[in-house]
Amino acid sequence: MCGIFGYIGSDKKAAEIVLGGLKRLEYRGYDSWGIAVLENDQIKASKKIGSIGDLNKDLNLPDSVIGLGHTRWATHGGISETNAHPHYSSDKSFALAHNGIVENYLELKSSLKKSGHRFETETDTEVIVRLIEDKHRGLTPKGVRPLKEAVRAAFLDLNGRNTIILITKSGEIIAARNGSPLVVGLSGDEIYLSSDTLSFAPYATKMIVVENGQMVKCVGGKIEMFDIKSGRAIRYQVQKINVEDNRIDKEGYPHFMLKEINEEPYVIRQLLGQDKKLLMKFSKAVKSAKNIYSIGSGTTGIAASQIAFYLREHAKIKAIGLIGAEALEYLDLVSGDDLVIAPSQSGETADVLEILDKLKKKKVKIASFVNMQGSSLTRISDFPFMSGAGPEVCVMSTKVLVSQMAWGYLVAKAVRGKLDDGLENLRLLSFEMEKYLLDKNNLDAIKKLAKHLISKKDIFLLGKFQNLNIMREGMVKIIEGTYKHAHAMPSGDLKHYAITLMEEGVPVIVALSEDEAKQDVLNAVNEVKARGAEVVGISPFAHPGFKFYLKVPDCGEVSAIMNVVPLQLLAYYMTVELGNNVDKPRNIAKSVTVK
């Protein structure tokens, strides 16, 4: 949530550069945005509600060599131009943008009001601005405290996960990080600061990862880095940027979501090139661990549960899937003999990082599978793996989920000593998935079903064994895109409560594979059909109980990963039919960097 982008260099098109960076951060989710640039010694800002839109129409700012921008996802205060970032200091000597939540903002605001500060917005961000002003006017033995020191002093008073960036009328950029991501891109004398490397990947060739508790000061082409707590200057490490695909382009597809679904066979093929030695080394750590926990949130939480399933089923390892926001109850149960697996798209999910920070202190080994270079999660991991899925712009995750589940399956096979078998199964999956996506008959059947389902109030999804988490993901995608109620459950649990909701015309989607759960799920199909439900079957075989049949190839042990594709496409076409925003559904964000 929220995106930060800053630029300082020699190109006088700072506003356009910043706006382009914000466009590349749109996947994070936002409801308003703003840009500030420096003209002579005056900071001028433009703030708007809604999407950024056409780059050529939204600019109304002067030429400048320094600027910052922000995409806001409202947490404190409504969606308005006033609450949008950047925020000015009272004398307009600096403008500030913020990513995170100031957990003690009410106490700080009350104290600042008593000191005579006035507030114009409802945001917690303005508290940071006024606090910096308060620290700046504080006297030191040598006179007024320098602005950098005022920023540092103010930042130390903030509770929560926060990152800030500000430009000053003297031509500086100052940024500080604690929790929410911040990276610096380098290209000659051009400096970029952002929430992720993807936003400046077309321009920069090298980067600096700003760690928690560090701040950066940029003047011209010079960079200085400091420890926030002590104020001491520190050395920084420059890394090469390695982004597989720098393009943010729909490449002829009407939406990024459809493009990214069609990239799923490629994503699986990327996994076939995983470092075998690293996989085998990791598999030994998995085998020697007392317990395995996999953890994630949202769609990645579902991926984490499927990874745990694969470890139990194919590696015969005790593994438990956890939801990031609900994992705290396990904290006292996890020991240094255990291992935690954390898949993530961004590597910056706040509730996951919070629990992992606590586990790290207990000497728990951490493995990660991340799609964003330089992420916080990657850097704290003992076993960092990269998905190489390329940029995923649509807020609804599709190809990264497939990558995560396929990687989890591969790990399980490696633990069992059957890595080559796992690689071959994924190779065949990639082939079958590509054929499926290219078959017009498959797409026409899903489009027809989508038109039928958009009039339904409730949609139920049933699954078991390898397909249970797949149906949970189908539920998530339908809810995210259509804003309709969907409910996924184990097929065996149907008769214990939800069967009371089965009546004429209620849609029930089921996924069946040629596995040990097949007959149990068919029993559930018969039960709901007997009560008038309309059954949608996702399966390699037809059945008289199906009113609608979406045929999928039988992919053996990885059939579940194949089965998620028609569910993703169904959610996509329903969303299109309803006229909703496919790539940026309302109220949700892709990178959730606040709790």
C-alpha cells in the first residue's frame, strides 16, 4: 500500500520522471496521488484523487531537476486532495510523503497542538511534518538544529512501520526507513528513491537497499547514508539491478490480469532452472527441522497452505500453513529447531515481516520465495529464493501464486529425493497449461459461465485434498474482482452446516482430480444437485451432476495448479462483464506494508 518515488539529477523533467515512477507503482493500490517539484527555491505540488491516467494530461508542474511523488491508500482520513501527499511544512520549506502508519500519532498530535501547531488534514502523516518542524526550531548549542537532524529526531519519536521522503527548498532529498521498503536507484548522476526497484528499473542499473533504521540524504549526485539512532555516517553497498522484465506493458491484452494469467506457463518453465544445489541444500534443512511452518497473507496465505500440503503429501513432512496476521499465537510454540517458509510477491508484507522478526530473534531458520529484488523478506532469509516471475501489475495475484505453489511442490519432491520427477511433472504442467490457454473452446466456455454467474448473489466452492486451497483461491479471486459473496469450504464439511443454504439455482463450483478424494467430492456434487444447486465442474472428466463443465487436463500430482487457471479466468471474465476495474479492484492493495 502506498508508493513513494523521488528523483534528483540533471534532467529537468523531474515531474514526468516521478509520474512515470508512480505509474509503475500503481500495482500497490491507491486512491489518490500527488507530486511535488522544486522551482528555484519554491516547492510546488499537485495532488489528485483517483487513478493517474494519461501521463500527458495530468502534468501541470514546472521544469525541475528534483521531485517526489506518492500514491496514497487511505488509512487515516478520507480520500481527498487535502489528505493526499505530499504535505507541506508550514513555511513550505519542505514537502513530505509517507508510507506506513504512525501508531502513536494521536499522542504526538495532542502534544504538538499544545505547543501551538495547527493541523490542516486528518492524516497521521501531517503529524510527522509538524514534529519535524518542532524539532527543527529546537535550539542546539550551535543554534538552530539542521533539518537532517530534525528529521532524524522526529523519526525516533514515531511508533510503527514508517518510511518518509521529503524534498527541501534548498534542493535536498532526505529519506528515512523503518519497516516500509525504500531502495535507491543509481544511473550516473541521476538518483531515484522508491518503494521498489521495478519503478526505476528502466533508468537505473545499480541500487542501494536502505535498511531499517537508516536514512539517506541526496544533494546533486551525492549520496550520504546515516544510522538514525546514532546519527553516524555509515557505508552503503551498491548492487546490480537484476529485473527479469522491465517492461510494464499489456502487450496487446486488454488488462494486465489476462496477460499475467497467460504468462503462467512461462513462469513454471522459469522454475525448471532453479539452482539444484541450493534446492538440495534447502531440502536437507527441511528434513532436519523439527517442524515446518509456511506463512503468508491473502493469496500468498493460500500459497503457503498449499506448500504445506505438498510437504505433507509428497515429502511426508510435518508442515503447518499459517496466516500472517494470525500467526502470533504460534510464537511461543516455535523453537530454533524449526524452519519457516515464507512465499511473497513483494517481500514487504507487514504482518508477515513482524512475526518473522520475532522468530528470527529465536534463531528460527527462514526460507523465502519472493518476486521482488532487494525486499526485506529476502534479506532476513537464511534461504532466499527468487521466483523470476517478472512484474505482476494486476493487484489480483495470478502468475506469482502459480509460481509459489509450483516451487513448493518442487521443494517437497526434492525433500523426498525425487527432484527430477518433480521437474518433469512441472514441465508437463507448463505444456498442458499453455495448450489450455490457447484453446478458444476453453475460453468461450468460461466466458459463457461468467455471464451466467454475474446475476447470482452467492457462489459456493467445494474442494478436497489437493484442490481445497485451490477453491479457497477461487473464492478470493471472485470476491476481489466482482465484489460478490463467495464461500469456499471442504466438500466434506458441506453437510455439517452449509447444506442449509443449498436451494434451486445456487451455483456451486467444484474441482475434481483423478486422486483419492474424487469419490468424496462426487458425493458432495450429488448432495447439492439433489437440492437444486447448479454445479460447475472443473475436472478432466464429465459427470451427470455437472450443469456446467470446464474441462481441464489431468496433470497428476500437480493437477491442483492446473485447476486454478479456469478459476482465475472465471473471476477475470466476471469482473469484465460487471464493468469493474480489473487491474485495480476497489479498496485493496497488492503490497500491504501496513498492518
